[in-house]
Amino acid sequence: MNRPSLYTSLSPALLHLYNVRDCVVVVIDILRATSTIATALYNGAKSIIPVDSVEKCMRLGRDMECITAGERDGKIAEGLQYGNSSFDYPRNFIEGKILVLTTTNGTKLLHMAVAKGATEIVTGSFLNFSAVCNHLIKEKKNVILACAGWKDKVNIEDTLFAGAVVSRIKEHFEINCDASQMANCLYNNAKDDLYEFMKKNDASHYHRLTNFGLEKDIRHCLTEDLANVLPYYVDERLVV
Amino acid sequence: MNRPSLYTSLSPALLHLYNVRDCVVVVIDILRATSTIATALYNGAKSIIPVDSVEKCMRLGRDMECITAGERDGKIAEGLQYGNSSFDYPRNFIEGKILVLTTTNGTKLLHMAVAKGATEIVTGSFLNFSAVCNHLIKEKKNVILACAGWKDKVNIEDTLFAGAVVSRIKEHFEINCDASQMANCLYNNAKDDLYEFMKKNDASHYHRLTNFGLEKDIRHCLTEDLANVLPYYVDERLVV
């Protein structure tokens, strides 16, 4: 039986090593772009337009009367209305609306994948873990798990999510990829309590967000299937 | 107390994220460049000249009457005399001689570090694990553990060595680096039997070298302190 391949790119700076054409690219930015994307769409957002600059975000916001949101270095970017937290997007606020979003790492990686010729892009987070895994199993196409990291450095939480996916779907794929095996091993160490694992291992993002008082956000973003939809990228926007 | 910093670069393609100046860069290519370097120097080689091309290796071999060695894609490169195995360099062969070496990943990474302005470069392998750790503790300078990986992809064995170093010396350093924490976690899972861990996790290099019949080489390269010297780079060559 010929199984499709699965690779993990631990940083945007490693994405060029993988052929993103003709496969499903899963963009992963656990804290917090892809968690927020899943939440907003789960709560009824019409679509999310990921953009790569604050300026473009503001311009689209004016032109299309949509909600502008995003962060730089973990804080709401100047000139934008909302931040990059799932809690900013409850149903009674976001339902039926279009969200324009820009973030330090996640939206940049998505555009990088597009530029490299990716034709099928979905976003993954623990909040929509099962939806992503079920889709990958059903599609039977090659998969690249693309971690956003932090300014091209690898990070623990995106790697943990890649490991969770590997752990769940590995029987369906041919995995000749040390990064995937390492992610899987890391996840198996952490799965009993992902939050505690991040804290114990001094995850840099744990410190960054905890300094901003966002422990609740982190715990939320590490919880499986609270917003179990499959955001996919089409016509320059994410929809379900 | 101000402790020096420690970072791990999991791939040469990530090295640009770290400031290699004014710190100790440990070049890591467990299978097999840095293991071979430690062995040859331990067995009395006068020096090792790492070069980045087979042609340069052959030219130096002619000009300086030294031993030329190296591999491309895991096999002895055409035109060179010897390969990249520790077992090629027993004392009765290498003592007092100069070795010119070129490899797929390790020697390239070393030259990359030099080009980026690194002024203090040592090479690390399990064979000279304690010598490296003791040096890093004694120096009290910032450290970058630079993994060679395989053609810019991260690999398990170089990450394991980085993790072993982190595990041994972490009390002496400030570690705000997810890659280092991940490596440490991986090593703690693997340390009881590194060879078995690589086999169990389908390490790509395990397969590559096992296909060439090099299981004995792998086991050797995963053994601590069999060639416990500190190779450092000075005047374009490695010496102890």
C-alpha cells in the first residue's frame, strides 16, 4: 500500500526544504493566530482575511467595513481594533462578520506557503484538532505540518501540535522525517498536561504571554476541539 | 548572578537567527563528521583541515601531502582516499598526520559559522562529550549549539547531542530557547539507549547508514567519551 508522506517544518525558515505543491499544508500558530481563526469561524464569522501588514489590515478595514485585528510582538497592533485572543470573538460579536487579521508569525507563514505554490492550505490548532486530523486522513494527500514558531525560531507549542497530529494520524502516512518523530516524542511527554509541560520547560512563549497576563488564553489554546471546524484558504480568505 | 546564554540552532538554515560573535559555537555532526574529527585528533592526528568541496580536498592533498577524506551522501566521495568513519583512523595510521576532510553537512556548517563571524569554534560529539561540556562551563561565555542536520533538515542525533549538553550544563547558563528545551526533553527520553531510540523513532540517518551496513559506526558514535579531546578551530584547521 502506498501511503502519502507527512513532513513537519519546525520553522518558516525551513519551509523551503519541502515541496508544498500538491499537498495539504497545515499552518500552525497555536499562540495564537490559528487558535483565534478557529474560534472566530466556529462562532460564525463569515470569513477571515489574513494579511501580512498592519497597514493593509487598516486599509481593508476601511474599504470593506470589516473588523480589523492583529498583534505585533504579542500585543494589539497600533491602529487595529482587536487583538489576537479567542476571547475577543464570541458569537454575539463575530457572527456574520468579516475579520481582517495580521499577526507576527502565523499570517506571514500562510502567505509564504501561498508564495511557494501551496494550493491547499488549512489552519490547525488544538481547538480544531480533530477536524484537521480527520481531514488529513480523508484526503489521502501528502501533508506538510508547517509551524509558525516565533520570528523563525522553533517553539514548543507549535511543535507539540505537530506532534499531536503525528501521534493521531501516523498509521495513515509514510513518515521519513526526523522533525515529525521528534515532535511526536515531545507530545507524548507532554500530553498529560500541555500547560504544565510548557511551564516546566520554560517555553519562551509561556513567559511572553504570561507577562501580558494571558495564562487563561494559553490554557484555552491548549484545549482540544473547543472550536472544531476546518478553516481552509480560498480566494485569499479563510472560510469553513 | 549573570549567567551566560545558551541557544541551540537545530539546522544550518536557522543559524542566522543567532549572534555567533563573541560566543563559543559548538559544531555538531554526530553521524559522522564531528565524531571522526574527535577520533582522529584523539589518535594523534596533527591537525584536520575541514574544506567545503571535494576538489579543494584533492588539491590540498596533492599540495601538502596529507590524507584526503570525506563523504557525499554518506559514501566516500570519488577522488578521495578515505571515508567518514572513526574506524578509518586508528592511531597506527593517523598519528602525526594531517587530515583534509570534507563532508555533506558538518564541514559546511563550520565554514558557515566562520563566514558569519564566529571567532571561537569547537566541534562536539558524544565521543568527546565531557571535554566539550567542561570547556563550556569553564569558559563562561555565551554558547550556541549548532546542529548540522541533513541538508538543512533537522535530525534526531544532532538534536540528541545538543540535549545531552543542555542536560549536563544547564545550571551554568541562562536558557531562554525552546529548541534547547526540546532537545533536552528528547535526550531525557533517549538517554537510556540512544541507539534503540533512533531505531524506534525511525531516524532517517539510522536508515541511511544502516543501508550502508554501518550499524557498528552508529553505535560507536553514540558512545560517550571514547575520544575525549577538545577540537578547536584556529588558522583554518582543527587542533587539540
